[in-house]
Amino acid sequence: MSWNEPGGDKKDPWSGRGDQKGPPDLDEAIRSLQEKIAKFFGGGDGDNNGDGNNGHRSNQFTQGSPIKGLSFLAGGAVVLWGLSGFYTVDEGNHGVETRFGHYIGTTQSGLNWHLPAPIERVEIVNVKQQRYIEVGYRSGGSELATGSVPKEALMLTKDENYVDVRLAVQYQVKDAKQFLFNIVNPALTLKQVTESALRGVVGSSTMDFVLTQGRSEIVTLIKKEIQDVMDSYQSGIQVTSVNLQDAQPPEQVQNAFEDAIKAREDEQRLINEAEAYSNDVVPKARGAAARKIQEAEGYKEQVIAQAQGETNRFTKLLAEYAKAPDVTRKRLYIESMEAVLAGTNTVMIDAKGGNNVMYLPIDKMLQHAASPAPTVNPSASPIEQVQVPSQQPSAVAEPVLERNTLRNRDARGR
């Protein structure tokens, strides 16, 4: 039955408030608290216990010694306050203790104790966590916070060209005290130092160097400069890695730079092809030149050897000629004629007692003997089948005879 229905005994939230004539009795509340403390430390309730003496002592304790009860409360509070000073530091963390805000020490992993608050406080710092910052872009968060950040990414190179550079820096805490007390906002300071170092290194380099072969060198220079500046600040930060996420021209001129890159790649490809052709042709040319040089050296040695041999032969021949000039002269004539007529098919026969020299064209005769036999036409007449002997030898021999005749006449005329 609900409280607002008839017969509900008026047990509503507002009923009975009029019966309280005044505020609750403070002395009664204190006595009630003292009785509970007395029970906790071994006292009894005089109203419920049948022993009148115990009830009298409890009533005497609760009513005659209020300061003693409060001392028990204070002692329990002190114990609890002291126990609240224990704390645990996990593996990979350091605890930085301060007394009224002043640094007093650093604790390692494990169970530790300090004077409870507000006297001493401890702040746990993770020294193994890999933290990172992003310059020129955002990889997480809301949709509006992702992508390129032109204010950080766009920078000017040495040759006065704009480039869009995006950098990520990973770091960890190497000194918890310095990390907490020396810099107000270590992450923001590291980001500003990184942006300054990045602009300095890119500003001293050309655009081609930044976009192509200079990436690793740029990363090394930026990391060194960041670490030097943060160490000078005594920030307690150790830079572990610097990653150049992207380096490209601005979007407005992206197409033009892509064409330039393609042209540069074509240039490099043609250079490589030319070098390959050069590496193929030059060794061959050098080999051919070496072969020609060796042949020339061989020919030189051959000619020199032949000349020396001829010289020795003529020297020995001169000695023999001095001994028998006629015999040597005739022998030389015969050897010369043999050498001259050895490669020809011409034969001359000197007829004794006459002035004519017979000439036999052996080469023509051999060619005539090797020519195919003439075909005979069965339908031809017997007269047509008779071959007429060739008159070529006599025709060739006539000029020779005439020349010999003229030569003999001139000899007689002399």
C-alpha cells in the first residue's frame, strides 16, 4: 500500500517532522560516540549487561573521561595517516619525492615510504615510455587535427624554394628530476626546439638535396642539434630517433615538380645507358687496339728478322761471289728465273739454230681441256657436226715470233 492512500498510516517523507521541537542534542551525540569507542576498546554497555559494576565502570568511562576517548581517536588517525605514506613504484618508473615542494630524492621501483601528505608528496615518472612529437603534421585525434599543418611544414630552402617537410621525434625521460623541475612544459619545448633545428638544417640545404639524397644526412644533423639544445636546458630528455616522414614540394606546384623529377630520372637513365654502352665499347676498342699493336710488333720483328737474314745471306753470298764470280752469277740468274717463272703457266722453248722462240700457252690449253665437250645435234648435217680446230695458239704465237725477229735484227745491226 502506498503512503498516500487511505489507511497508509501516513508514512510519508514529510510526516512526523512536526514532532521534533528543536535541533538534536549535541551532548547526546558525543556520548553515543564515546560509547562506541568504549565498546571497540573492550568496554561494555551498562544498560544491556546484567553486571552492575561493569555497567557502572563503562558509564564512568564514557561520562568521566571524554579527553581519553578523543586521544584514542587521534592515535588511530595518526596510525592511518602514517600508513598512507607507503607507495609502490612499478618497473620502468621512478618516484620523485618532494617535501613542501622541495626535491629531496628519487626512488626506484619497489615498495617505498615517505611522510604522508601534506608534508611530502611523490610523483611517478615513466622513464621507459617512448614518447613522440609531430612537426608539420598530425596523425591522430579528431578529423580536423589530422593531415598537414602548413604553418609548421612549409619552410624555405637555401636556393629559395618552398618544401613541405614532416618530421616525427621519439624521446624518453633520462632524468626524472630534471624532467619535472627544470622545464615547465618539456613536450612543448622539445617541439619548438625541433622546429627550429629543422628550419635551420633545411634552410642551409638546397631543395634537390632535401628531396633526394640528403634525407639521412638531414635527419642526423637535426637529431644532434636537438639533443645539444635539450642538454643545455638540462631537460632530462633523451632523443632516441628522428624520422623524416615526408619531404615534398607544396601541393600548388606538385605537378611541375613531378615532371621535373621524371625528367631527372630520364636523364639518369640515359646516363646509365650511355655508361653501359661505353663500358661495352671501350674494352672492345682497347682489345682491338692491343691486338693491332701486337700484330704491328710481330710484323716489325718479322721484317727485322727477314732483313737480318737477307743481310747475312748476301754477306755470305758476297764471299762466295768473290771466290767464283761467273759460277755465282749464273747460279743467281737461274735461281731468279726459277723464282719468277714458278708462279706462271707460260713455257718458252728455245729452238736450237734458229732465232725463233716457241711460246706454249699452257694455261689456255688447260682451260680448253677442262671445258665441257660440245653437244652434237642429231638433226644437223655431217658437215655441221665437224669441229673446226681452234687457231688461237698460232694467233698468239705470231706476235711473239715477230717480236723475236725484230729483236734479232736489231742485235745484228748493232
